Amino acid sequence: MLVLGIETSCDETGVALYSQGRGLESHALYSQVALHAEYGGVVPELASRDHVRKLVPLLRTVLADAGRRKEEIQGVAYTAGPGLIGALLTGACAARGLAWSLGVPVLGIHHMEAHLLAPMLEESPPTPPLVALLVSGGHTLLVRVSAVGDYELLGETRDDAVGEAFDKTAKLLGLGYPGGPALARIAVDGNPARHHFPRPMTDRPGLDFSFSGLKTYALHTFRNGPADKDARADIARAFEEAIVDTLVIKCRRALDETQLADLVVAGGVSANQRLRGALSRLAAERGGRVYYPRPEFCTDNGAMVALTGALRMQSGERDDVACRVRPRWPLGELSRPDD
């Protein structure tokens, strides 16, 4: 089955073709970073309009790259939520219009499930049961994965997600947008002995997260500390180490509680090299393995949507004629594909 995947949940426009026989055949991604940079964050109306401009050219690109005709598409999957409602509707309307014109099934996909399954695009895919750490721009979740579609939420953030905390801290340090990669770059040159930031919610039981206080701690440290040329790099290093340590501590607890050894880490923040190194060491200590998507599939992309759509359509899942998107959509509300 050849499935077209469309991703428009926020500020990336992604289109991909995935077949169950050949795997990922082609994908194309357009990032709106330059569009939103002057505003210091995503402007929803601008994001929606840019998705409209880019979807058809990207569709033509992936068809040409794969040597396929649009008439060969056998199913269309799109991100139905969570995300920005205008951006989601753009992808949903395009997907449904194309599916209707071709007479093929269409299916709305959960954005975080697509991130969770993205490592299955690699040569050595993970096999449930396992624990997943999902760290995207707007979400931080720990999930027990028993099978595709069988998810138990173990912990989530009570305020800012990790990606939001990175971006907001980078902004207060004057590092621009997107902030996460910029902060990680200067943290490499930071002095790890200069500051020690708290590891929030690690001094009590549980698997929930909270990062808003850490962001405030960084702000006060910056405003009240010496304004030498290394100040930003030193704060960035302390902030990044606090984030990484907190995530590692929580992942260790989740693996202990579930008595599992393998870990999936996905979402934009999973590209952070310090986090990857720390979690790989954690998995190795426990005799398990940690699975990541390749860097290009850490951020939002059409490939993960096409893959998820193919897995669910294979079990006979289809949407009815109603066009639905869900800006808020708890992962625990998903059903297994064969239910």
C-alpha cells in the first residue's frame, strides 16, 4: 500500500511517500524558521498561509523523486492533532481533497504517535514493549509502549515542555530563534563548574516534569551575575546539563517502574547530542538499547506521518467524511489499530 503523509501541525510543511513493500520512497520538508525568526516565535496565521503555498509544490517533488504518479497513491494520512488549529486544517483539507479526488481512504494521525514511531523508519527499528521519551517543542511525555497504539502515559510536563524551555531561555540570553539549537551550540564552550542549576522535581517520587522554574532560575542568574563575555555560554551549559540530568533521572525511574530495558527517544529535542550521549549510557548500563530517529526525522516531518498512516491503514482504519482536527489530543485516547 502506497501512503502519502502530510504534516502541517506547526511551522514545518512535510510530505512523504511510504509503501509497505519498499519502505520510505521519498520525502520533502520545508521549514518556516526564517519566516518566524523576526517575531521570535511561530505566528499561527503566517504558518497556515505558508503551508498553503508549499503543500502542492512539495507533493510534486516527492512524486517526482519517487518516480510515482499521483494515481498510484492508495491512501492519504495527515496530522490531525495536536497542533495549531489553522495549520492542522490546512493539511487536513489538502489531504481530504486529494483522497476524495483519487477515491482512496484518508486517515488523521496523532502527531505524538508519529514521533514515537519515527525510529521505525531506521534499519534497526525498535520492538515493543519499551519506554518512550517524547520531547518535542510543545510536549514532554514518558510513555509505556506495549504495542503500536497501546500506550500508557507515565508522566508529562506540568508547564513548559523541554523545547519551550530551551527556546525561552535562549531568547532571554539573546540567542535568537529557534533557540534550542543555538543554546546547545554555545553550551559546548561553557564552563561546567561555574553554575549549578536545580534538577526540578527529581527530589520527590513520580515521573512528571516541570521546567518553568528552571527557566526563571536561568533568568535570575543572567540578570544578577557578572556580564563577562562567557556569561551566556556558562549559563547555557548549566541549563542544558540540568535539562539532560532531569530527563535521564526520570527515564531511569520509568525503566525501573516498568521493568523494561529499551528506550525510544523522539521529537525535536531528541537531536540534542548531550541528551543522546547520556541516555545511550543509561541504556547500556541496563543492558538495553536506546532508539532515535535520524536527525532529519527528529523535527516534524511527513515521513513519520506516512509510516504511521500505513501501519494503521494496514489494519483497516479509515476516517469518515467529516473533517476533524484536534488542537489538543491526549495520546492515551488512541486505540490500537486492530481494536
